[in-house]
Amino acid sequence: MFRLLIAEDELETCENMIACIDWGRYGFEIVGVANDGASAYKMIYEKDPDIVLIDIRMPVMTGLDVIRRVRDENVLFPSFIIISGYDTFTYAQTAIHLKVDGYLLKPFNPDQLLLKLQETISRTAFVSQMITGEYRGDVSIDGFSRELSDHGCIHYPNQQEQAIIGCIRAGDAQTLPGLVDDFLNVANTNNPSIYKYYHCFLILYAGICRVLSSYGLSIKPLRGLEDLNYANADSSIRKALHEVSFSALSMIHSTSAPSQIIREVIDYLRNRYADKLTLSDIAEHVHITPVYLSNLFSKSMNITLTGYIQQLRVEAAKPLLKDLNNSIADIACQVGYPDVTYFSQVFKRLTGVSPNAYRNWDTLKP
């Protein structure tokens, strides 16, 4: 389901939004409620919502200040929908500049709120990355990003989603295909519009991606849906969801458990220690998230990833120092340190002596 954060300082308005809609039925989960701008900003990072419904005028920080601060930090997620009692040109201009995904003028009814949320789904940065693997700010798949008001609200198979997620976590590969078919059949029956059927798929896909993320894993971006059309939509969506579900189950329960991941990382580092290495590049090589890799490596090896790379480089430098024709600056570059001063600092910290002292001591040995 898509994760929704509500930021609204008017208690009655906030309670009405929560109570008047069966959120799970439409594919949404309320992950938090904030009553001022500072709390909203904090909860965006704590709760990781896909969409934030945010009032403009709130205590401590305005809604626009929250959005501006998040955007200034180059955070692609979440999407923002402004809810406001003020219909002014200045607010609209600012909202456009901040790439706000929607603007709802108070008072609004539940149907208007749902329509705005569901039409935002296809334009969220999260969905864009799922389909293309890169942030484009908008997704347009053969007209499927049209106004949802032409089709009405979706009816999401929440119960079937929970069964699939539970099956993936449990590693039950035998039961999974039937549950995926159940989800698609219910989604198709309750949502005869292909457009709404496709949105049900996107919501479940978001849920599966979040399960993988909780294990520090990530799935490759979807391919093959860029040319989705009414003739092939059902077969394409079915094929994609079966593949994604089984892939997620396999990734979580495969033999590529932590020990195998660590072995792959070590092999990679031993072959590439002299290169310019980044945590993101190493994590991408083993298909897990940088944060998970950093924590897993430290826990498994009792040393940080950076510390291990430094050890590899220093050990590689030692035999090179025996050759007096190699300058220390050249040796530093050969083992991955363009900055000879930094190389010397690392070498001395790990060995207790400077590269020069090590070279002199080694050449004096009988």
C-alpha cells in the first residue's frame, strides 16, 4: 500500500480526513499525523511516506517551508499535495515552483480527496523510479497518467495484498502464484477499468519493494511496461507481478544470505581496491542498499568497510615500498590514494611507522 502522512493543524479537519475514508480499501496506509510544520518535517524522514497531505498555514513551519526544505535537500520522495483554505495566485505559483503534485482547496469531500491522491500515484517519484530506474518527475505510460476523475476511485484488494506479503516473507514459493492470481482477479473484477487495474498493480508493487527494503535489498527497475496499452495490459501486468513477487521471495530466502554477500564484497574489494570506491557502487554490485551493506559488513567482519579497504591498500603498498625506484607518491596512486599525505597518514596509523620509515627499515633487514 502507499504510505500517507497527514500534516494539518486543525484537529477537526484532520480527524475528518482520517475517519471519512476506508483508507486500506483504496490502497493507502496512514503512517503518521503531524500538527505542526516541524513535526511534519521530522516525520517525513522517520516514516518515509510516499505522499504527504500538508496544510499551508501551520505553527512553527509553514507547509510551503517544509516542502521547500525537503526539496532543497534533494530528496525525491515524497510527493506533496497541498490542502488549504486560501485560493491565492501566490500560493499556486510557489506550489508549482516546488513541484507540488496537487492542490486541494478547503472544504473538499472524500471523493475529491481520493481522486487527487489516486491521480498522484502515477506521478510520484517512487513510481517513476520503479518503472524506469531513474527520476523523471513524471510518468506517462500510453495515457495511463490521465486524470483519474475520468474513471472513479479504485477498489484495492487489501486482504489479498497482505496474503502475498506474508507469503513472500515466509518463503512459500508453492502458494505464491495462486495468491498473485487471486489479487489480480479481485483487482480486475472490482476495477473493470484497465487504468484502475494498473494502479492496483502499482500499489502492490510499492508494498513488495518496501518489504525488500526492510531486508536491505532492492529489485531491478521494471522493464516492459513502458509500452503498456489496452490490448496487452492484462497479460503484461500479470507477467510483471508474478516475476516481481517470485523475485522478491527468492532474494529474501536465497542462499545469498549475509555470509555469501560478504564473500562477494571481499572478492570485489580485493580485485578493485586500487579503484575509486564508493559505498553506493559496492552495494550496487551485490544488489543491496548502502546502509544495509555498511551495517552488515561491520557486524560480520568486526571492522568497517572503510577500515577493511584501508587494510587492503596498506598491505598492497608494503611490497611496492621494497622497490626504491618507486616513489611513495606513485605507490600511493597505485593502491588507490591520489593524495600521498593521506596515504602516509593511513599507513602510519595501521603500521605504526611512516611509509619512508617502513621502506628504510625493510631495506636494512638482513
